[in-house]
Amino acid sequence: MPLDRLILVLFCAITAAGITIWFVTLILASASIHPALAFAPLSVAALGAYILVRVVGERWKNAEEDHYDGMDH
């Protein structure tokens, strides 16, 4: 594996871990203020996940956007 790809994978993993820790801290802090507020960050995350799934699904279905599929490497 080339060094630049290894650094990119490590950067993505560390960033994902940081976002996860931040999100859990946000949920726990809102739950400590009022238990019903714990659902607010979860609803935002659910909406973001829904949008991400829809965008990826539309991207996979659309054959016109596969510009690089026919290229010789």
C-alpha cells in the first residue's frame, strides 16, 4: 500500500472516531440537561443518514454519471 493511501486511511479513521466521540458527548450532554433533549441530536443524525442513503442510492442507479467506468487504466 502506498504511503499516501495509508495516510488517507488513517486520517479518515481518526476523523471518524473524533466525530463519533463528539456526537456521543453531544447526546450525553443534552440528556443530562433534560432526558427528552437526547432525541434532538439523534433526529438530526437520522435525517443526515437518510439523505446520505438517498444520494448514494441515486448515484448508483444513474448510469450517466459513470464517466470513468469505460476508461483504460
